[in-house]
Amino acid sequence: MHGVKWLLLVWQCATVWGLDVYIAAVYEHKSVLNSMPWVRPTRQEALQHMMKNLDIYQLQVHEAGKQGAKIIVFPEDGLYGFNFTRDSIFPYLEPMPDPTLVTWNPCLHPRKISNTEVLYQLSCLARNNKMYLVANMGERQTCERSDPWCPPDGRYQFNTDVIFDAEGSLIAKYHKQNLYFEDSFNTPKRVEHVIFNTSFAGRFGIFTCFDILFYEPAVSLIENYGVKQIIFPTAWINQLPLLTAIEFQQAFATAFGINLLAANQHHPELQMSGSGIYTPSVSHYYYNVESSEGKLLVAEVPIIHSLELPMSQVTSELLERYKYIEPSVSQLQGIKVMMEQLQPLSSTMLPHVEGPNGTFHAPMMYDNYTFVLMTGQEGNLQVCSNTLCCHLAYRHSRKASNLYALGAFDGLHTVHGTSYLQVCALVKCAGSTYDTCGQSTTTASDIIDFKLWGNFSTYHIYTEILAAEMNLYRADTNEWLDDNFYMTKQGMSAGLVTAALFGRWYKRD
């Protein structure tokens, strides 16, 4: 692992920070929903629905422009919402050309391609406000029967991000790769690595929602293409204690030393909230399940220039040791966001079982973790799962009042997607008994200084510190030492909910 530490230092030294800054905006949008998404509307009805959301977009673009924003990002599914079938979403879809092959400004040439009313509106929003604009919408492409991948209805339907420059030209589009219960859409034939240039901050990459949890295209854009600024439209359903939107957004930006512009949906009734503008050192984020309104975030962002060489060319040592095996194309289909699917597994499905040395097993985030309870004002703990051993040194700054447990998981996660995880997590239990450890909670009062570490087999490790009432903290240090990855934190002013080293062993997916 010494090679890992050396590589990260080289990577950091190779990054050239610009002296300039730009102003970015993301909008957490409470999209106007279709009350009967399973019923196919007419094209006119679909347009009337989307115009309600576009009217809101117009107000937010205008407001962001008054604050000097050079770019604005809107969330995934923001123009129509969720729970459509393949047939019922069709009237919402629009054809669009490949921007790498066709130069097109819909605002200036609206009749060049028919049935593109939404692209016209978005283009004019960008042009009239002299702002780069990123939105998510549905796309349709006719395919030939001779195409072996062509669906039976003769068309591809894609979850698509569209990018317009400040003149209103369509400069890039991206098809979501890792679909999350979206049987209204198709997976693209091949992974797309979409990079676009801006006049104000250079190169940006883009991917959507569930993509962020997989190597392709998210990590690949950064490691193999040297992209240091990422656009991230999402419709993220928060899952405590490890995968709330803001928690993982900050962890991802910190891990790779990038700027991340993340726009989420705002539907607290669906556990959706959490957007932000993240830099390697500062996070501007929003999470609010009490408000019924959307939220515009505007912040100053330092320009990070892309690497001169992609990470994979800086050194071959690490990549040789951990050769990445490209995962198969995700077969997850449909966006049936039903709340009963999203609840933690019950204790009857993964029972609490006492083990040796005070350990016990309990479900957390649908996985069977091995836990050990934290006791006393200070101490040291260890817990292992397969090849991963997690260690914790801790000290309460005042009398302990909450119950905590140290958990370890080393295995294949198979619920709502397949991904290999290695996780060390200190979590506050939801109640005062050990059978509540691993359950969701956002409240905590204990102030804890800690050092958390583990002997990870992957170098992709995301550091998370979540405090009471959904406040984020950054680790004081996170580094490799003697084949272990360490995170330390002292002097928090809010109660600790979660401190986690969330490892992704991509090659084992």
C-alpha cells in the first residue's frame, strides 16, 4: 500500500490549481409530478406538464444570473418526475442529434428538428441568460430491426443529460449508464465518457445519479481522463446511515480532489433532498426535509484544471496491483420508487446474532454487518469481516449518553444493485439497545474524538462524517500508513451520527 500513498501524492502534485474562480448554481427542484404516470398522455398534455417545471427553471436561471452564475445544474427527472412505464413516458421524449457530429442551436433554429419544444425552451433559457445550462430529460431514437439491440417497439429511450453553452448551442449529451429501476429507459450500448469544454473554467465531465457508485463512467472519467470538475444531476433517495445524498457527494469530491456540482430532487415524502457545490476543501450543501420548496444554491468555485496526464498514465504500479475488470452492463430497470422497497431489512430477515468477543451481526443498509459495541468514555475496538479488520480508538469529550457500535462489512452488496463493499463504520444506534444498531437515525448528542482505520484491499475509499441533524464534517486526516487507511477527527461541535470508511472494490462487482 506504500505505492498507493505515493501515487496519491504524485496525483495531488500533478494537479494545477487555477487562480481564478467562477460562480456556479445548482437547483434542488420540487418537480411538478404527474398524478397518473402509468397512463400515457398526449404529446400536448406532456408538454403542458413539462412547461410547469420549465417555468420554475426560468425563474431559477434568472435568479442565478443576477448572482453572476456562469453555469446552472438541474436535477435528474426534473421535467416530469417518476414512476412512468416505457409507454407512458414516450410523449415526454424528444429526438436529439449527436452534438459531436451536428452543430445545433435550438433557440436559433427551432425547426431544424421537429418535436423538440423542450430543447428549444432550454436552449433559449441558456442563451437569454448567457449561462451554461445542464438539464436532464428523456430522449428517443428510432432503431432498425437489423440492430440486434433494438427494442421490440423499434426505438431506444434514454435518460439523458443535455448541456447548452451560453449561446444556447447543444454542446454535449450523456446517456445514463447505471439505471436504477428505470424500465422506461434503455441502457446505452457502450459506456459513455462525456467531457465538454467551457469558456469560463475549462473541462467538465458529467454522469447521473446511480452512476456515482460504479467505476464506469464516474471514476473512469477522473482516473482515466483526468477530469477534475463534475456535473451530477440526481434523483437521490437518502438511505441512512451511509448513503445520504450530501454525505456521499462530499465524500466523492474529497476522495478525488474535484469540484462536484450536484442537483437533487426535493421530495421529502420520497426521502429526496440533498444538493451541493463541493470543492476539495469547502462544501456548500443543502438538506431540508421540513421545507416544501425547492432551493437555489449559488457559490464561488475555484477552477481546477484537468491533469496533464490521466491518472492511469502517472504510474502503472497501482493499476497493475489492482487491475480493474470492467463490470457487465447494469440490467437494473424501472423507476418504481415505492417506499416499501426502500426500508431497511427487518430483523427477521437478517437476525441479530451474538458472536465471540462481544460481537454481533445486524442488518445495515441491506448488508449483514459484524458489530461490536462501544463502551466507556474511551477505548479501543476491533471488529472483522472476511479479510477486512476495522479498528477504532475513541474518547468522549463529555459523559457518554448515546449507544454506538463499530461495524465491518466485506462482501457483495446485492440489494438495489450489485457492488462489492469494504466498509468500516462507527454508527450511533437508533435506540438504547444493541438491536437498534445499524438502523436509521439523525439525532446524536455525543461529541467523540476518534481514529478509525482498516486494512482495505481497495484504494477507492470514501470518508464520511455525518453529525446530528444532517450536518457534514471533514476528516482532519485521511491517509495510508502501513497497509491501513486511517481517518481522524477531533473537536466536533455536534453529536456524531456516522463516521465511515466506505470502500468500493470495483473490480469485484
